[in-house]
Amino acid sequence: MCKLRDDLAEFNKINAQVVGIDVNDPWANKAFAEKNSLTFPILSDYNREVVRMYNVFHNDFGNLKGYTAAKRSVFILDQNGVVTYKWVSDDPTKEPNYDELKKASVKTA
């Protein structure tokens, strides 16, 4: 999310809205946003509804039975809410290609 923060002006130029969604509670997300000077919204998916809807989750993550974690993922939606770009990683340490995200955002704008 910090790279998106750094590139936010480029997304603003094409009227793209950046929104983060995390499975942490709202207070943890607020603390994360403040610590990292994030100026875009970070929404809480504490009940894992969004990650299940988009099928981007790990069951029993870290061998913790019953613990569901979000996969690192990026979705770009058009003005009608249709997904025009999707990137999902099973590896939580891997980040998306940010240049690719910018290009996909321009195509969708």
C-alpha cells in the first residue's frame, strides 16, 4: 500500500480512486494508515466477506486451523463496478507490478 501512496498523484490524474481493504479491524487499519501516512481509505473486511466474495483467501493460514487470511491482491473496477484487472498472489511477500497497475488503470479510466 505504501507504493500506491507514493504513486497516488498518478492515479489522481486519471480520476482513479485508490481504496485499500484489509482483514484487520478498523482500529488496526487506522493505525497502519497513520503510521504509513496513507491518505486513501483503508476499509476493514474483518468478517472476511469481501475476500470470500472475490475468492482471495488462505484457509488455515500459517497452519492455524480456522484462521482465514487475505491473499495479497489488486482489483481494478470500472465506473460500473466491473472488474477490468485482477492480480492475486499466493505468496504474501510478493507485490504486484505497479507499472502494470498504472497501465491497467489508464485503460479503465
